[in-house]
Amino acid sequence: MNMCLKGEEVFSSYLVLKKETYPTNEETLNNQPLYFDLLLHTRQEVLFKPWFEIEQSLTWLFQNWEEGFKQHVNQKKKGKVSEEFMIKGLVSFFAFLYWMNQKPVASLHVVDINDLTMKPVNVVERLSFVMNKPTQHHSVIQLDQLYREAMKQAQKKIAIDKMKKNI
């Protein structure tokens, strides 16, 4: 089954506000990465804005990805990767990119990432590859590299912002 992932069509399960509640913001993000963005876009009250709490929220997203990545790599060495795992990873990565730029997620279309200031090098091309072949081993490796590069950029931004506050 060779499926091409296309923005909101594939991510539709993540674009529905689920009625489930979780005891912490971290658990909410782990289960519904776009939850707070969807609240904002549906004009509901948003008590936690992960795009303004980037140190905390990006760390949660990265740790969640890293845990899942380690499990998948250990279980599926050089084999097919779970499409469900990759879709959640991609949705979380879109959130990561937007929040790193201190913006709520505005779109799940790869080309819209060009509008973001901070992003990994060649992110559009690399994400397009991952989305066109989501179950290939190389795609999960590429997505992991994108997460790591974005996390380094985010950590640099956080450190600079902290320095600016102390001046």
C-alpha cells in the first residue's frame, strides 16, 4: 500500500476535538498534540498556550517522539514503520515547528512551513519525502533527524531568550 500523505486529509483524526480529558497538559499533548491549537481555532477558552510555553511544550513533544522512536526502531529494524506512529509523529512535528516560532498551528500543509522563521534546513523537501513514503525505515530516520535539528534550534532560542531577560 503506497499512500501519499496529504495535509489535513490524513491528519483528520487529529483535527477533531476529542471529549477525552487528561489530568495534565503533558498527557493532553501526548495524546492529542493539536488539542490547544484546535481550542483556539474553534474560539474556545485556551488556558494553556504551548506556543508561549515553548521550553516546556517542546520538551514534552520531543520526549514523546524520542520514546516512540526508540520503541519502533528496536521493534522494526529495517522493516516497515507503523503508519499510525508516523502520522502522530508528523502531526507533533508540525506543532513543534509552529510552537518553536511561538505561533499556534495554522496549517498542516508542508508548503506553509516556508512562512516560519525558524526551521531545519530543507525541511519542506525532507518532510515531503517522509509524507510520500511514511512507512519506510528511511522516513522514520529522516523525521527523527528533523526533530533533533529543530530541538537544537529551539534550545538555542530558549537560551538566547533567557539571556535577554537577564540583561
